[in-house]
Amino acid sequence: MKWVFWYTFFMDDKRVIKVIRRTMPAVVSIAISKHLADLEKEMPKELYPFIPGGAAEAPGGATGAANGKAKAGAAGRAKKGGAGAGLQIPSSMVDHNGMVQVGGGSGFIVDPNGLILTNKHVMSDRDAEYTVILDDGRRFKAEILSRDPINDVAIIKIPARGLPFLKLGDATRLELGQSLIAIGNALGIFKNTVSLGIVSGLSRAITAQADPGAAPQEMRGLIQTDAAINHGNSGGPLVDSDGLVVGINAAIVSGAQSIGLAIPVNAARRDLDDIKKYGRIRRPLLGLRYVMIDDDLRAKMNLPVDYGALVMRETNHDYAVVPESPAAKAGLRETDIILTLNSQRLDHDHPIQDFLENLNVGDTIRLNVLRQGKSMEVKVALAERK
């Protein structure tokens, strides 16, 4: 029996290696660079001591330089403050085009003609330039085709043909305990790092920030895994034991051990279909700002129900119902409570956005609305989100 156990383990090990060898050529690194002059304007003064060659070099030799590079990258993405006189980024960090690498991410090829999936937050800086580095070392400037307005997904393209690519699986069929492999450019330094784990949870919801200067984004329906996902792994593939992509590595939970989160690949599959058919990602727009009702909100605002979506603005400068939107044209108003969407009850675990994910531009939805104690049905034709 002992011999059978070790033989089985060996066979599993060989299968993992086989999947990695087949997957690795289609995984790419993404280098994020900015012009030196722009970076110097954006660099906060408090980082000067940590930049080698700056106003005061950090103690610790190589450690200080490494920390400085990492902090410079964070500052470049956060766009906080402006650099005054005295900052001088060393020439070793500047390439022949006057560009400084300020960060890195990962991605993976999904079409032999150069289509690549990654995270939207990897491609979020519109002032940066992005270079895709293939497994064989070739480098290409990335063309950003689209950023998903809802999910943390971006689609980019490089001018290359005949590339190795990964096939997409079905994240809806994942089960707890199922084996997963995460691949990515860890910390922007360790190219194509591989980690092995399992599905630790499904349908997770978090609020995440790409960096301190970025707006928080609610992310829902995520895959939780204990396969190590590090900074720089963002945008890399999460694959199953057959080598099919089931998720896009997206986030880690600070202060926790082995809690990584990935976007189910089904959302990206829809984005790819839109790109191929329309040349852009098409997402349905309703045009409401709302908060989901629970027992606490009901008690706080003296509401008549403990479920549904309360239409309300986030700040005094917002609109609760966006002008000229489908919701506005259908007559929805601030303080309306939407109880159901297509006869499906709305609550904290089933918000409006979850239903919109499975609807298309042009679909007509039925809303059961509570207004000043009276119930009514409202039909809304969804438009395209711009």
C-alpha cells in the first residue's frame, strides 16, 4: 500500500509539471514605464531619501535601492504630489528612450494573433506605456483594446502571429478543494512564478484598491485560492489540472495568509466575444445609484422593507438617477425601492449588478418598485454603457 501511495503521488506530480510546461509559453510579463520627466513631477518629496542618487540615499546599500525602486513604482501609479528640486533618478533606472519602469504585471495569450487578457488595474495609468515580454524574450508595445467598465479585466493586443495560447475553461464548474495553478510575474522581478493550491472559496466579494491613490472597486463572484498570488501576479492565469484557464489572478488580502482572489474567466470570455464581434466591450447600462437594504439600513432610515435596492445618490454632487439613462427614461426616482428584477428578489447577496452581468445591451427588464408605499411595475430597456 505504501508503494501505491508514492506511485500515485509521483503521477500527480508529473501531471502538474506537464500542465506547467504546456501553459508557460503563453504567459507574458507586462512592464509599466513612464517618461522620466513625468515621473519626477509626480514623485512625492517623502520618497526622496529612498531613491538611490536622490536627495539622501537610504542606508543599507542594495536593500535601500530595491525598496526605492518599489516605492517609486507605487508613487508613479498613485500620482500623488509633485517632485521639487533635488530629485535625481539614477541613470541605471532610465532606458535609452528616457523611460523608467515603475511597475509590472502579468497576462496570458488567448489567441494566436496576439490577443492577451490581463487585469484592468494593471493597465489603469493612461499616461504610462506598456511593454509585453513573451516567454521567449521578445518585447512588443501593447495596444489597449478595451478596459471592462465593470470587471477588473483588460484586453490588449501585440503585433505578433502564430503565438502559443491558452484555452478558457468554465469557472462555474469549480468545486471546493479542486487543484489550481497560479502563474505570474511575481513582484515584477520573478518571471513566470508558479504556485500550486486549491479552490478555497467561491463567490467571494471584496472592495479592493490597486494602490493608495486609486478609487476602491467592488469585486464580486471571485474565486478564493491558497495558491500564492503575489504583487505582480495580477493578470496572470489561474488554471485547473487540465491546463484550462478558470480565473485571472487579481487580488490578495492584506494581513492574511494564503488568501488570493481571482476573477472567474467567464466574464473575460464575454469580453473577448464582444471584442471580436463589435471591436469593443459592450456592457448594459441601467443608470442608477443605489444601496442594498438590510436590517440595519431599514432601522436607520425607517424603511418599510428589509430587502431591495434603495435608489439614492452617493454624495450631494451625484445623481441618484443618471439623466438621459434608461432608468431616467423609465421614470425611476430617487428614494424608490426596487424589490425585484425580472421577478428575482434583490438583497445584499443578490444586488442589481449581479443580474446585469448576465444581461445584454437592448434587453428589457421588469422592475417591481415600491414608491411611497405603493407597488408598481416598471419596464426598462438597457442601453450600452459608454
